[in-house]
Amino acid sequence: FSFFEGQPRWPSSKSKLKYAFLPENQLTDSVKLAFRRAFDKWSKVTPLTFTEMDSYRSADIRIGFFVRDHGDGNPFDGPMKILAHAFAPPIGFFHLDGEENWMVDGEYLKEGMVDLESVAVHEIGHLLGLDHSSEKDAVMFPTLEDGTRKVELSRDDIEGVQMLYGSNPDYNGSSTVYTHHQENDISGYS
Amino acid sequence: HFYDNVVLTIPRNSTWNYFNKYLGCRVGQKIKGLAKIKQYFQRFGYIDNSLSNDFTDEFDQLLLSALKSYQLNFNLKITGEFDISTLQNMVKPRCGNPDIVKKGTTHMNYGGKTPMDHTVAH
């Protein structure tokens, strides 16, 4: 794991973080639920909690789908390539490429589709202060092969975020620590 | 575009074929399109952002340094060449956040142990 320059993190007074979706996106409940599940991954291992709120402008974490140039200097590029980006704390911007084919709630991923929850778990890591990891099994590894689902935090991810925020008192240290991803490689391992 | 259990297949071959021409490319060679690869590396922090993105198509020391840093960060064999593993990694969809935030220095590859900086000279 690694941290952003200067190890920014949410202050201890901000352990109950509020997130909101860009109203113009008009996201369905199933899409919002994918984000909910992603936030839960991180709250299980830290003292942080995440609650959805309606007011986009006053939320700590602002989630939106955008297309191409959307004004933050990091334009999206259409299907595949760059999927999303998020800012270090306490900025809280979480942007996703609106031109991807997002799989919201399904087990049958194919080439050309991107698992929304997997990307959400990764970007929330950035929002909390984690930068990219070289550990291939970590959710903070920078690439996500299309047709791949990787939603469980690895030990590397957990150690990193717990260095910033400490552990959730209810976290037993083992129940969520495993890596699950369906990658296709030439050896046939899945 | 949101899908629930819908099968959709967009072949990745076209992307792979585009990158395939760089296979085995090494220092001193000149291949059309390498300037784009340098822009890719600059986008993700492997080439200093303060440099103009008006790059040449030559495999120069700038590209070599960027490539080696990339291979280090992704736990690839550091060959300094565009081998298959490196090219296959580069065509994968990815997060838009850069991998290197400080000139010439990566914090990304700790190897899961001591948080030490790995510095790669330009």
C-alpha cells in the first residue's frame, strides 16, 4: 500500500462521512446499492461510517458520472482505458466515466464490461487516503481487467487504511481478509 | 450505461493489435506512435508533467526511465523493453489517478514491507 504525498486523511472529527450522488445522473437504487456495498467494505475494517445524504453540495464525498472533459483537468476518454478517479482527503470528489458499460449487479461479466462495485471500492480507497499499491491482489492495484470482479479488501489494503484510521472495534481481523477475483489468464487459473 | 447480468462483448483485439507493434522495442529505435506512449506515461506520472507533451517517436532515455519505473510499480520484470507482460498490462483499463506523484520517485512499490522510496533516475 501507499499513501498520497503528506499522508492526508479525514480528521478524527470527521469519522461519520456523508456521501451524495450528482442529482443530474438520476441513478437507480440498484446503482446506489453497489456504492453502498463498496462503502461497507471500508467501514467494516475502520471506525469510519458512510451515510448517504440528498444534498450533493454539502456532502463530504460527491459521486458523479461524467463524460470526457468535466472541468477538473482530468478528462475521461470514452469506453475502457480510464474508468474513474478520486481525490485525496478531504476533497471528496469521486468521478466515474459515464461512457463505460457498467455492470451493476451481476455475476456474468464479459469483456467490455466494468464491474461498478470493484471500481467503487478502489476509488473509495483513494477518498480515504490510500494511493496505488503494487500488490496485484489489492483493490488499490491500478488496473482492473474488464470482465473482472475484485471487491474484497486484501490484507495490504486493510493494513494501509488502518494505519490511517485504526481498526473498527468489531473487526476481528480475518473475516473479510481474502481476495476474490475472476481473472482469466493463459494458465486457465480462475 | 448500466447493466444487470447482460452479456456484452467488445473484443479487446483492436487495442492489443495497436500496441503489438511495440513488442521488443528498445532504446535507440524509432517507431511511429512512441510519442503517444510517452504521453501515456506522462499522464500517470512516469514522465515529469512540467515537460512539454510534444514528444518524439524515439525510444530515448526518458522513455526508458519511465518504462522501468512502470515495470517496478506493477511488479513486472524490469527489462527496459516493451515485453508482452508490460504491454498486456498497459492495455488494461485502469484508474485515472497517477501512480507517481513526485518527480522521479515512486511510493507505490513498498513490496508490502518497509515504506521505502524507490527512486529511478531520469
